[in-house]
Amino acid sequence: MEESRGWAAVPRNLKSLLVATLLLLTALWLINQPLQTASAPQGVVSFQVAGTADQAHAILLSWQREGETWAKSYLWLSLLFVPVYLITLLRLTGHLMRDRPGVRERTVARWVRALFVAAAMTDLAENVLLLNNFNPPNDTVSLWATIFALIKYTGLILGLAGLIIIRAARRHPLEHH
């Protein structure tokens, strides 16, 4: 019996999660487009890493009232996006580990899962801080939002790198008899 490969081997629930994640990511990207200004060249990402009340205030001024509404919409939608991407990444990790019985691969997978959970938790904290940093922006809130954003991005990048390492650990999957 020949084993399915590629997209056909991906379980239906993981496919659904990947599609939901992609749809939410696309919606966030679309909402972020009008928020790109000279003060916020990366839109909400610029607000996430503003670091100071002055920088956050300059970004808010560049967005004006309508932009603030879009930014708040982005942050509220992001609160929904976080659990969706976390569940997707955890399921993807499990799927990629299905034929990886080695101790090293399992250890890397535990670290990858921990990185994804840490990224999601800091993402939630960052979003809550940013939702509370509109009127008026605060240095402490801006700094902590930046720290949490950097932890989030680091966790996601290292976690994804870990998934690549897991898949590259063995060139050929184990044969099932």
C-alpha cells in the first residue's frame, strides 16, 4: 500500500486550520494596508514596536481618527487570530512529527511547541497593551508592547526554524509495514 505524500497526506482538520489561518492573516494584511504612513511604514507593526509614547503618539496622529478605528479592528481581529494560529502551529508540529521517533526530534518538537505557546501568550499580552495605548500613549505600555512583540516574533521565527530542522533530520520517512 502506497502512502500519500504532500498535500494529500495532510489531515482534513489541519487543512481547515491552515485555510482559516491564511484567511485571517489575509484579513489582517488588508486591514493593515491603510495604516501604512510615513510615521508607520509597517502599519500596526510600527505601532507594536514604537517603544515610546512619543513614537506611538506620532503614529496615532498619522492615522487620524479613521486609522485608529482600523488599528483597533486589527488588534481585536488579532485576538481571534492568535488562538487559531497557535492551534494550527501545534497541529502542524504534531503532523510533521508523525514519522519522527528519534529522541532529538522529539526534544526539538517540545521546544518548538513551547516557543509557539510563548509567542501566542506574548502576542495576546501585546494586543491588550496596544488596545490600551491609544488615549494617550504611555511610555511603559509602549515599551512592554515592544518587548512582547519582539518575543512573539522571535518565538515564531525560532519555532518555524525548528519545524524545518525536524523535517530535515531524516531525508526519508520511516517505512510503515
